Amino acid sequence: MKNWLTIIATFLLVIFVRIVVTKEQTVLAALSSGQYREAWLGFKAILPTRSPPARIVTVPAITLKDCAQGYVDTPLYHTGGWLMRWIQWGKLRALWKLRGDFTGTCLDFGCGNGVMLPTLAEHFSSVIGYDYHTEAAKNLKLEFALDNVEIRRARYDHLVPLFDNSFDVVWASSTLEHIKNLDPAVFQLYRVLKPGGQLLCLSPSEDWLYQLGRKLCNLQKPADHYHTGKEIHEALQQYFTCEVKKTWPPLLGTYLMGRYRK
């Protein structure tokens, strides 16, 4: 039975490739003849140009594990199989693509083990990483010699040391779901963000598919996962304007992410 399925799949793949190649050759022939070339070049000239998004600095698993030194805040980035690590880094790449052309100052709200600090330090002139546990992030800062990064320890809903309108961008990846009393924390993010600044937020959806994936991977729901992605999105809209809202992976929607403007 498996052999027959393999033969059928191979046959369908060959047909698909032949169709694509035939269509490509037809288009190239038309372009080379000059029939559509002039119109295409004129249309291409008015298309907006987009620079490719800056890369994410993927920190090796062994480095994250060494920097943790016994304390593990985000273990999925350096434990488990390659698929789990691909999912974790994939969601960060997807959120990173939502950012605008901001530079300046950035707050990594709930920086955890510091997985995004090398990327943020490369893109922004000044970065502050905030978390209640800071040991691993401090070690990673030293490992990568991130001179423009400062690590501070504080409660999520108590950012009083930070001035109003201090940051161009706030990065909050897999953070807000851990905060039981959500409104004070969201207000603090609103307070420290500059007018017109953007908040990039990502949270697990906690829908049935996410819960099924957790069971298949033999993982327990953390006791401090208090909110779903939808609940967090609704809380953010009390203070911010949502410009972009997406799910990741596409179609599956296990993570909900968005770009919000003050």
C-alpha cells in the first residue's frame, strides 16, 4: 500500500513540475519577444521597493543553556528537539517582521533568558531588558558584549524607574500571559512608550490546537499562564491602536501577535 502511495505522489509531483515549467517557458518566451517587456518594465518601475527585514540573531542552544546556569526561564529554546526550537525561533521571526522602521530606544519587556537581546542591540541604539529574574540575561549580555544593553530587575506592573515617553519600541514576546493583573502592566507599557511608538506583542492563543500540541509534546501548562492571546489583544486595545494582527504558524494560529501604536 505504501509503495502505491509513493508512486501516486511521485506521479502527481512530476505533473505539477511539468505544468510549472511549461508556463514559465511560455512567459519567458513572450517577454523575450518584446511583446510584454516594455509594459512590464514600466509597471515594475512604479512598484514600491522594500528592503528585506533585518535578520534575527539565533543564539545557539548551548550558549543559552550555559548562560542560564541552572536557572531556566525559557527552556524551549535550548531543550527538546529541533522542531520545538524551530517553533520558538519561528514565532520571534514572524513578530520581528511586523516592526516598522524604528531605531532609537527599545524596551524588551520580560526579556527572560535574553534570546532577543542580540537582535535588538544590533538594531536599536539603546536597549533595556526588564525581567523579575535577570541572571541569565546578564550572562548573555556579557557573552555577546552588548554594550548598548542594560538589564534591570523589576516587577512587570511596576516600571516606575522608567520615565514617561521613553521608548520608540516595546517588545513583549510571550510575556503578558504571565501577568495575573493585566491592566496595570498594559498601562505601564503605554506610559513609557513615546507618542507614535509601537508595541510588538506575541502570546500563545491557548486554543484547542495549542493545548493539543502541548499534550503531544508532553508539556504541562505553566501555572502562571493566566490569559489567552485573545484576552491580551482585547486588553491592549484599551490603550493602543492595533495596526496589524496575525497568527503563527499561518492557518494553525497557535500564537497570536500584533503591532500596536500609541
